[in-house]
Amino acid sequence: MDLISLDSETAKNIGLGSLALSVLGLLIVLKFVKSVISKVLLLVIFGFLGYFSFNQRDALSVCIAKLEAVSTGDISKTSCTFFGQEISLKSINL
């Protein structure tokens, strides 16, 4: 049993939220961090988080689109992942 059970819409919203948080983090770093080394390091970290969040959300959208395109067959055999978690595809109406 998974400790955290996500459906596809919740996973998409989490991806969007983490992308927004990374942009907010970037803005905070640019405004308040004085040291150039710390600023560059934090910008790289938040940039990577945003890039990774966007790619995960996009991959989940592609997986769901492929599943909706097939529309015949058993969806229990198909799985999508989001940040390494299996996503429940029950929320998709085929």
C-alpha cells in the first residue's frame, strides 16, 4: 500500500505548485541574497527544481493523453509516474 496516493489531477496541481514555488524562490533569492556565490548556487537549485517539475508534469500529461487516445483496454495495466510515485488513473474518464 502506498503511503501517499495521488490521482492524476492532484499530481498535475502539485507539479504546477512546485513550478510556481521555484519561480517565487528565484525571485526571493535575487532580491535578498547578497553573496554572489550563494546567489548563483541557489539560482541553480531553484532553476533545476522548476525545470524538473515542468518535465514531470509534461511527462504525466503525455502519459494521460496516450491513455485517453487508446480508450480501449484495461487502464490498470498502464501506469504513470510523477516524481517516482505511481499515479492512480481512476480520475480519467475514458
